[in-house]
Amino acid sequence: ESFEQDETIKLSRGINGVFSNNKTLFSIENKFTDHKEKTTLSNLNNITANEELLTTTTAIDQIQGNDKFITWRNFTMEKPILYLIDEDQFLMLNDLPPSYNTYIIGDEISVLICTNDNDIYTREYYILK
């Protein structure tokens, strides 16, 4: 799907990250914050299709990706997860332990950095192709 030159997309005020892979526009949005309970509801959205892909109470930001997948950084210990664009599905890396996950994304090779501070501070690096 492509946009006409005069087409406008209105973004919500809660957007805290946008990524485009030249086909689709994706965002992470702070949908709701309950200041009393100190919880936030965040969404991963396909803005082009006006579709919510993921809703989570886990704090996430730094959306990035390439033509194959989309990633984000999480602020709680979680198993790494990717959104596979062409398959329109999520891939959870169940073989890896929960950690704070950060990604460095390239066109051909990407790196997943898993940081764990449960017992001792450790950092593991994984290549994603």
C-alpha cells in the first residue's frame, strides 16, 4: 500500500517512537498512563493500516527495524521478541532467558543485546540474520 502525495496521517499525542521500512509506518504509543497505580499501557501500531499489533503494560521504546522485522527496547526483564513484518506475527525467542533487551539493527545483520542483573551483571550478544 502506498500513500498519495496529498494524504495526511494524524498521529496521536502519545507517540514515543516511529519507524518506516519504506512500505509501512509503525509506531510505539503511550496509550494510557494511570498515575495513581503508576502503570502505562503501550501499543505497537501499524499506522499505515491503522492497526494495533501489540498492547502491553511493559514499558517499551526505541522502535527500529529493517525490511524483515521490528524491535523495541524493554525496561523490564522479558524474553526477546520480534515482530516479523511479512508474516504479520511475533517471534518470541523462548530459548533465551528474560533480560533487558536492546537491538542494533542493520539491513543484513542485526545484534540483540541481552542484559541481566539478577545475580551478577551479565551481557550476552546474539546475531540476528
